Amino acid sequence: MSLKLIGAGFGRTGTLSLKAALETLGLGPCHHMIEVFGNPKQAPTWTAAARGEPVDWEKLLTGYTATIDWPSCHFWRELALRFPDAKVLLTVRDPEKWFSSFADTIMKVITGSAPKGVVDPALMAVGEMAGLIVREKTFSGNLDKAHILKVYNDHIATVKRTIPPERLLVYEVSEGWEPLSKFMNVPVPAADFPRTNSREEFGAHLTK
């Protein structure tokens, strides 16, 4: 099985709702950070990739049809080159709203301030991997709001500039099924578009 869709958007742009939506469209299983928390054995390979070590992407992503969210969105260039027939989905959100959500969720994980009581070594390894990829590699260890927002906006501009328009969909989850279905050439589902992963749900996922 080869990837059909590569997500280039940062986490907290509606990616967990999107995971459910893509799987409803037949693009599943879809890789998302929650998959790494569910299968912590993946963490060392993602960590190796972040350190610039060679990675067998086919082996790491065996069984997956799509990727979204961190850690995979950090490697959107590598994945786009390795899977040239896959389309690229760039999820976006109002920058201020995105930062507020990011600061209340992911930032707390990568700074080691949440969730309290998590001592499972495997989950700690996932947290360390997330810290390396998100805090260090994506934001260069600088978690100042102005810097984070600059990286966020620059990232969107770079993806738009790099991926040919016929291969790219710039998308907000509030747009629902229509753009996704058209982009992937599949019928629009009758079901409501999934809405999940509030800030409260984010913490619950980490402590399961």
C-alpha cells in the first residue's frame, strides 16, 4: 500500500477531525500523532528521521494510506518526493486562533508541563520525540509567540510555493466534505463531517 495523501499542515489545524474524515472517504488508515501514542514503538524511527538518519518510509508507514499532523507533517518534503503520486493537503487556520489552541495543548506537551502523572516510559519517549520534532526542529527551540507565528506563516507559504497547484489542496476543516471529496475524486459522504479533538479531548488522549 502506498500513500495517496500527504498532510503538510501543522497540528491543531483540525487534523484529528480530518483523520476521521479521510478514513470515512476511504483514505485509511490515516497516520496522525495519536497513532504514535497508540503504537509507541514508532517513536524511535521518527526520532531517527528528525536527526537526519536514513529512514525506510515505506516500512515506517506500512498500512497507512494518508498522513497528517506531526510528526509526519515535518517531513512533507521527503514524503512528497518519496511518494510522487500522492496528493498534498495543507490544512490552515486563522493564525491567532491556531496559536491559542497550540499554546493550550501541544506546547504544554513539548515543554514537559502536561499531562501530569504520565510516567509510562513508552509514552515519555513519544513526548521526547514530539519535543525534538516540534520544539527543536520546527521552532528551533524558540517558543516565543511572534517566532512561532512567523514559522507557521512561513511554512504555509513554503508549501504553497513548493508543491504544484494541481497536486495541492489548501484547506480549512470548516469547509467540510466538498473540497476534500473533489480533490480526492470520491463521492461526498452522507454522514456529517466529524468534529473532534477539542482542547479537553487532547488531554484525555494523552492519559489513556
